[in-house]
Amino acid sequence: MRIVSGIQPTGNLHLGNYLGAIRNWVRMQDELTSTGGDCLFFLADLHAISMPHEPATLSANTREMVAALVACGIDPDRSTLFNQAQVPAHAELQWLLTGTARMGWLNRMTQFKDKSGKNREGASIALYTYPVLQAADVLLYQATHVPVGEDQKQHLELARDIAQKFNNDFASEDKPVFTLPDPIIPPEAARIMSLRDGSAKMSKSDPSDMSRINLTDDADTIMQKVKKAKTDPEPLPSEAAGLEGRAEAKNLVGIYAVMAQTSVDAVLADFAGKGFGAFKPALGELLVTKLAPINDRFVELRQDRAALDAILKKGAEKARTLATPTLNAAYEALGLVRG
């Protein structure tokens, strides 16, 4: 079993990033590597240039993301951790696959429509062909499984379509070039909302820093943000159904449940009838206890550029070795002559 997953290197990582993706990566690493499986986690810096960006910021964010992943528990000795730009095979295979991908398939991709908005004529070609690079990312390593959320199911289906057509057109049935990856739906698709608006996802783009818990926040800052989080005047109910229509209350209780690795009903059983004056300090203490070791390691690592570059270099060397056989097979199957 081989899992491949990527994440765009964005700065200012927050609780939503940790609970939504990174913690699941750590769990998969621990489960898979103990049974002889492989985990490849990459920073999607090539994907990042599909949108307007500042080069210096991209470089800084890439290293910061490495620090965050390692601080959260990704072990470069057990998992392969790298960035796309150090493995040219990603871009090479993307180009080879553009001969197989079809315009009709890409036209159905909703992410391009969402990100390009009303200015599709002004969007980059990279944003349009983004899903083909995503296909290359996983097909390159013969991934058997790819963790996906609801918003990425469509892209994995495209990767499978591209792989199937390529195999049908250029390979034999008993010797396919590509493995068709299956999706893994994380057991906890934690959707963490803003501390200021329970109807909006926690996001680094929110102008208010009080809307999110950052991985760089110290204990005092976390407690202050939780204390000032938006709530309502009603006491907490005794069961989850009582949180319907109470977005902010539902979000805070949900965060507590995920961090404590328990159920919402179990949390409410402890706090039923109590107000947020009692609940918020408990939530703050829980967050501080769970995030303090991550924060300490993150702050330490992000200042050591040489160590972060060494981690990326080591991972990229391993990734290039793993990618070479598949890339060579794709070139050969297409009839491309190489020296």
C-alpha cells in the first residue's frame, strides 16, 4: 500500500489545517509504516504558481510548511517528505499526460470555475491544467491510495480516467503503465470554522487574527482568542441535536470533541446546562495542552533553514528514485526516443 498526498505551501498555518489534513497524515504514517507501507507527502509548490504569488513568500512558506509538518509529527525518516520543484518528473509527467487528458474532462472541473471567477480569460493556463498535474503527482509513484476530501474527489476521478485511457491506448492489459489509485476518505473530516463566524471556515485569509488559532500562537494568545470567540447566551444542551441553528456553539464544541478525540455527545454530557463562561476556559486549556508541544517544535524548526533544506533534499532524492521507473515507462510507451 502506498499513499501519496500533497498540500500547498501556505503561510500562517492554523488549527483548521492541523485538524483537517495534517493530523490525518500523521495517523496514516503511523499506521502504514508499521505494516510495511509507504507514505509520500509533498509540498505542492508547482501548484502554487497557478495563482498570482510572491516568489520570496513562496520560498518562505515552503520551508515553514516543512517545519509545521515535522512539528505535527511527520517523520522524514519514515515518510518521504519533499517539494515538487525538486522532482522534475512531476512536470515532465504532467506534459506527457496532457496528450491523454481531454478538454471535456477539464471543462467539468469545478475548481477552475471557482478560482477563476468571472475572469476566466485572465486566468493562467496552469490553473486550467492544474488537475493534470495532480494526476501526475499520484500516478508518478504508483500510488494505491490517495486521501481526499469532498472537494478533491473530482480530481482523483480525473486521475483515474487519465490513467485508464493511457493504459488502454499505450500499454497492454497485463502490463499497465499506471496504477489506478483508490480514494481514502479520512474518518474525521474535521471542518473547523472561524472563531468570529461559525458559518465560515477558519482561514488564514480572514483579516481578523482573532478568527483562528495559529500554530505559532502561545498559550496566552490561545486562551485570549477562545475567551473572545463569538458565542450565544444560551447554555449548552445535553445532546448534539440541541446545537442545530447555533453555529458558533456547534463549532466550539466540535473543536473540543476533535481535540479530545471523543464525541460531541460525550462533550455535551460533561457540560450540559453550563454556559460558555465554564466551557471556554476548559476548551482553552485543552487546546494549550495539545498544541504547546507542536508550537515549541514549530518555532524551533522554522528558524533552522539548513535543517529544513536538508529534510527537503533527502525526501526529494528518495522521491526521484521512486519516480524514475514510472516516468521512463511512460516515455517508452509513448514511443519517445531518449538517449
